Amino acid sequence: MAIASLVLGIISLVFLFIPYVGYVGIILAIVGIVLGALARKKGENVGMATAGMVCSIIAAAINLVVWLACAVFVSAVSSNINELNDLISNIP
């Protein structure tokens, strides 16, 4: 499980930088965190399990920040579009 956690952590970090595949990366990161925690609990190859958990946590955190940034961007754009429509409708 430690090897799987490390592999999933690395793959989820790589998927972060590929457009439209980041959604798969967050799922892999969550699975990597769970596998790393289980491997550490069982005591099998604790170093590799910790590295897998760290990679997965970093990937999940970066992915969540990117999602939040996209949500803020979409919100700002929709707000500006509504203001622009109001200005256009008030033109005589």
C-alpha cells in the first residue's frame, strides 16, 4: 500500500498541470492519502507511505486552491457582465 500511495501521489501531482485532468488528480490524491494512512498504521515501509501521503496532500491542496481561484474568477466575470448589461440597457 505504501508503494501505491507514493505512485498515486506522484501521478496526482503530474495531473495537476494537465488541463481538464485535474479532476482525476484530486480523486487520486484522496485515494493516495487513504492508502498512505493505512500503510503507516500497519507499519509497512513507513518512509514511503509518508512520502506518498505528503505528495497526495500537496496535490490535493494545490488542486483545491486552483478550484477556488477558478470559482472566484467566474464569479468576478459574471458580476462584471451583469454590470455591463445594466450599463448597456441604460444607454438612450
